[in-house]
Amino acid sequence: MNDGDSDATPRTLRDARHAHAALLASAHSRRSEVAAHHGVLHAESASYVVAMIPFSEARVSELPRTRRDALEGVLRQNVAAARAIMHADAEIGPETLLSAPLVMHDSDALQHAESELRAAGCAACRGHCCMAGGNHAFNRVETMVRVMRANGAWSDDELVDAYLGFVAEHTMTDGCVYQGAQGCTLSRELRSEICNRYECNGLRMLRGQFDEGQPVRAYFVHREGGELRGGEFVEIARSRTCGSEIG
């Protein structure tokens, strides 16, 4: 291996970091340029934390019966496995989490506001990460153990019926079976931990950015490879969206 090969990976990482830094700088510049167009004072635009998020261009279509049947098969298989674990009174590890640990604040109000802000980011993204849910919706045996322990009176059929009851007639084409036009149709209590707590890098950019008494604001801009497009100013303190930029 020659010297050129030995530093290929570090050089690639440096290039990636430089590209990210340039894209972030472009996002900050874009935020300042379009702020006034959306009713945001130029002097206040810098208080909107930039979060570069992905974007799903999937369209809504009628959900085929075969997809619903496939989901039912996954659910029944996981319920049966979970029931066996519970009958054996066996321990099972927690569901795999693909996110940073929750940040706890002294103020429940601030924590709730940050959660709402991240939810707004997911809505602006249209569930890019949710597309991988397919017909399994990230449901796992561990998911069913948790839900069954919280709802001990439910029979296996009642549990499956509860899940199937949230399946809508229309969903994002080729996305998660529960991925509707307005977001996830499944009750949060029945979702997997991954669904409830996963955060993309863009949402992680918001963590630790807000102090007590400070408005909880973000400028969500879509990242497509090395390009930026779209944009949305959101302030949870006023519980309203300031506007969206089409581009």
C-alpha cells in the first residue's frame, strides 16, 4: 500500500467535512436572504437554528390489500414470539435505539417545545426515514413485548386488530404501511422505539441549542446531495409556522 492509499480515507473524511461546512454556510446565507419574505425580521433570522433535513418526494396512493396482509403476517409472528417470551417469564433486551439519548431539561415546557420542533422537522421532511418501514413498520418482537406488558388484558387477536385498525386506505407509495399524507397513522404507544425516537442528523442539529426563556425556533432546509432547496421557518413559542419557501 502506497502513501496515497494510506491517507485516502482521512482525505475523504476531510473532503466530506468541508463539503458539509460549505453546505451549512450556504444554508445560513439562504436563511438570511429569505427571512423577510416569510415575515421574519432580518435581525431575528439568526435566532432560527438551521437544520438541514432530507425530503421525501413520495406520493400518496391506494394501499394494496397484499401490503395489509403482509403486515398482518409480521404482526402475528411477532405476537406469537412475544407471547412465548412472556409465558416463560423470560427477560428480553430493550428495543434497538437509533438516536441520541433524550435531553432532559429542568423545564418540562422547554422539553415539550423542542419535541414539537423536531416533529415539525419530520413533517417538513415528509418522512424520508419512514419510507424504510415497508410492510413491517419496524415492528419487532421487543415492540410486542412492551405493548403486551402495558396492555395485559388484550388477547393476541385484539392486539393484532388494534394495529390493523390504524392502517389507512391510502399511504405513501412504497413507504411504510402506516405512512399517511399527514404523517404516521399509528398510535405513538404502538410504534416501535425506533419510530418514536429516531432522529436524522438534521434534527440532531437542534439539540442543546435552546435555553430557558429563549424562543424555540428553527429554519428547516431540504438537503438533496450537495444542493439545498425549499425552506421553512418554524417557531414553537408562537405555535405557528412562519412560512415555507418553494425552491
